[in-house]
Amino acid sequence: MDKEQELRHRIANADPAQEVALPENLFDQARSRKPQRQPNPRSLQIGIGGMALASLALVSALTIPQLLKPAPLFTLAAGGSSINAAAETAQMAADAKATMYWPGYIEYQHTADGLSDQGGKGKIYQAQLVGAPTQILEKLMAYFGVSGEIKRDEWATDLYPSYSVQSKTGTVETYLSIYWSGTGNWNYSQYDSSLWACSATESSDSENQTEVCESPKPTPELIPTKEEMESQARAIFEGLGVTTAGLTFKSFRDDWGGSVYADMSHEGMTLPVALSVGWDSRGEISFVSGASFEMVERGEFNTVSPLEAMNRIKAGSWYGSPPSSYYENQSVGIARDSAIATEDIATEAVEAVDSIAVDEPAPDTPVEPQIVQLVVNRSEAAMLGVWDSVGGFWLVPGYVLFNDQGWFDSIIALEEGVIELPKYEEVMPLIEPAPLTKED
């Protein structure tokens, strides 16, 4: 039996129910046909790996630019400045209460006249504290002749440490303090209670006593002249190791006292941080304030144009503090820089809060704000001081934008993304509780 007959015999025996007929040329076709390629597991793995690499490359192309994008240098503080926090808090309280009912009575609309649309570049500087707070206080104590124990203030935190020392000799009380964040501000003050002649008087019923104090009389002849005040101020700061060469002191003097101040500088740039000295009505030094820091460059960055900076005014979150020289001959009460809040502003804010009746129902229709048109017709490049969310102080490029009403806005010029803006929480409308019923 040849091989072909043997194969037929096996197939027939495998399925006895049916005889299978095979083509005569079956084996000839099998010998002449090309073998089929079977999948190679290793090749399959390589193929899947290639697809994965292609997908990874696509994802990387989309995500790597985001990952390589530098993080913001810092987050801007919500208030923009740590100066006059009480006034700022009062103003915020008034704004919050008013926002419960009205969007605002005045809305400023700005238009440009001749502003440049060209951006540029500018450097950023960060303040770094110099020295140790307690050692600085010890140096100040030795210079001003203050004795006492340096204590950490009870309100101090690890993020905002502060120290102080108090002493009293006779009727003279002295106080030294330092706040070890931002620019390391320190303050010395002296007060003589004998300036106020007080005496106790008995009432008509001889049971109660009241204290009557007479106001001190002015003695302008004892107050140093403006030239003498500047000379004394320079001597004080030079004696404390602060270089005053190149600083311009501004002075104030009346029958009740006097003061001088000078903006500090860095590499020819005027900083919105000042040294100051004051005198009381008897010509005695009543206060001295300074700082202990240095500015460190953090790089050069792109800036927007003055025209684009003007469009940031309405946002309210791009403000910085210019040097005090910009406030000369300006209406401080009008300028919107929060760093120059005054006691008058704080008083007006508190009065605004008190004048709003809490139980006054909200109007049926919103009160339309008064529209004030302002034309911004001049800009000056300036380095602006800002505070970050953890109390640090920075110097950033900006513009002082002057309008046709005689005041200005100081706006940060950095492109978006260089610093992170503060996140403001929306004030929710006040919901009065429903009156109680008998069932309640």
C-alpha cells in the first residue's frame, strides 16, 4: 500500500459514518503552495511597544510644555501691602457690607490717549532680611539707651515673628519693636506723660474723682529747624550703620513737632520703604523707624505695554506701591493704591459700615452705579513694591498711569504667569433669618 492509499484508509476509519472524498491533486497542491506566515510573539510585543511609544510621544508633546513652564515666582498678597492693615480692614468691611446690596455707586471707565502699545523687559528683586531680630534690638537698645528684656510678642507666629522691649524711667516710656518678615521693619518710640498736666478733682458729692488733663502748650522755638532735623536724622542712621548718602529727606514741621523721612534706594532705584524720624513739641525725638534688608535680583522678565497695563486697572489685583515721591502734589485720598490708606480713610470706612442699616431690605432693582470717565494720558515706568502671601517683599516693574483728573494708578507690568494673583472670595448676599413663629 502506497502512502496515498494509506492516508485515505486512515481518514475513512476516523469517521466511519461518512466516507470522505479527497481531490486527486490534493498532495500536489500542498507541495506547490507557499507556507503562510504565522504571528511572531516577539514581533507582536515590539509592535505593541511601538504603539505605546507613539502614544507616549503624543502625550508628552501635549504635557511637557506645561511641565516645563516655570512656576510663578510668588503669590501676590490679597491686600497688596501690609501697611495700615486697620484702614484696609475697615475699608474691606465697608465694601463687603455694601456689596451685599449694591454693585457699587461709582464705576470708573478708562480710555487711553497716547499710551504706548510696546512692551519690554524688567528685573524683579526680592527682599532678604539681614541680621537677627534680637541682635538688632540689642543694638538699638544700646544706641537709644533703652533697658529691659526682649520678649517675643504674644501675637507673633513662626511665619510673622516679632519682638519688643519696653521700659519706663520716671514719666518717660520707651518702646522698641521689630517685625521679622518682609523688610524687617523696626520702630523706636518715646513718650513723656508729663507733657500732659493732669490732676484729680473731686465731684460735688465728694465720693467720686475725675481726672482733668490740660493740653500742652506749643513751644515751636524748641523744635529743630528742617535743616537741623535732616542733619540729626542722618547722624542717627549713620550711627546705626545705615548709609544715607544719596538719600533725599523730606521734612514736615509745625508748632507741635516735626518729622523727616527718606525713601531707601537700591542700585539707583528708589524703594517704597522709608527711614523716618520724628520730634515732639519740646524738640525731643519721639520716634525713629527703619528696616534691615537687602534686595536680591531674581531675573529679567517680559513686561506688557502701558496700554495693556491700563486695561488691568479694573481688575483691581495688579496694584503695587510706587515710591513716596509720586504722592507729592497728589490727592492721597483719591489715589487707589492701598498702600497709602490713611486714618481718614479708615474713619470714613467705619462710618460707611455704621451708616448701612442691617435690617434695611435690599432694593427690588439694583442701583445703577455712577459712571466716571477717566482719560489716561501719561505713563511712567517705575519699580513697584508688592508683598507676597507669606509676608515677603518684592520689587517689580510697573507703570504709574496718570489720568486727566490729576491722580494715578500704579500697575504691575509683568506678563501673566510670572507671578500668581490673589484669589478673592465672592461676598455672598446677606440672608436674613425668617421670623420665629409659635410653632418654632
